[in-house]
Amino acid sequence: MKNIVIFNGAGKRNGNTAAMIQAFSDAAAANGNQITEFYLQTMTVRGCLNCGGCKRKEKGSAEPCVQRDDMNEIYPAFRDADVIVFASPVYWWDITGTLKTAIDRLYAPVVNDSAGGPKETVLLMTSGGSPIDHMLDWYRNLDSWLHWKSLGAAMNDTDEAKRIGAGIR
């Protein structure tokens, strides 16, 4: 059983990204995995200040960033997660700003040694026709730079999202 955290960067709570997340989550939960989803649109997550405060805080801090916002709800779940799912529609040929802001703030636990070790990752994306190949490059680079392991990516494909979720044990 794995602990899965989903970062939902969609603007619509019940849109196409939600359908992808649901297909993935149902399949993953059927294997006994624990799933926590953060719907970022309703959370207050400010951008990284690049202040270096996370480097000055005590190593392994439960609150590795100096800012006080809803990331403090996310950090413990992130630390305990085995699998991180990044879910987003394509906005302006990229992930949503909401998701990007949360990912930027994950810098704090990574450099503060409070990330809980390497993660496995999944990318779930939806698009109304925009090219999304470059998103796969971004995702591969993220995993490579952080020494994380991709479990797969589903692009506009709920069946693929379900297959990836079913494979997590």
C-alpha cells in the first residue's frame, strides 16, 4: 500500500481533469492505497519568495517555508507521500499557474531535507487541443533533477489514468 498525494491544479472542480483524477484514484484505491487530494484552486498558496529562509530553518522542519499559508497543510502530506500526482489542464501551453506555484513551494521541503525521500510521480493532463508534448519534457526533467521516478503520464486519456492507478501497489 502506498500513500498518494494529488495536486489538482484545475480551475474547474468537476471538469475533465477531475474525471482523470477520479479514474486514477478509483483504480489506485482498489489496491488499498491511501489517497489525499489537494484542490489548489480553493487554497491560499503564495509564490516562492526566493528568500532562502527554507535553507536557514532547522533541517527536517515540519514547516520548511517561512511563509504561513495553506502549504503548511500540504507539507506533512508531501513528506509522507510515496507517490505525487500532478494534475492539470493545459493553460497557455503549460500547467496552470496554481499548480506551478505549489510546485515552486515544494522547493522548501526538498532543500530543507523534510521531503521524506525520493518520490514516485504521475502526470495527469487534459487539453482542448493544445500540443502537450513539451509538458512531457518538463515532467521528465522534474523527475530527473529530483531523482524521482515516473510511474506514467496520461494525456486526455481516462483509461490510461486508470491503468496507471491500478498499477500502484
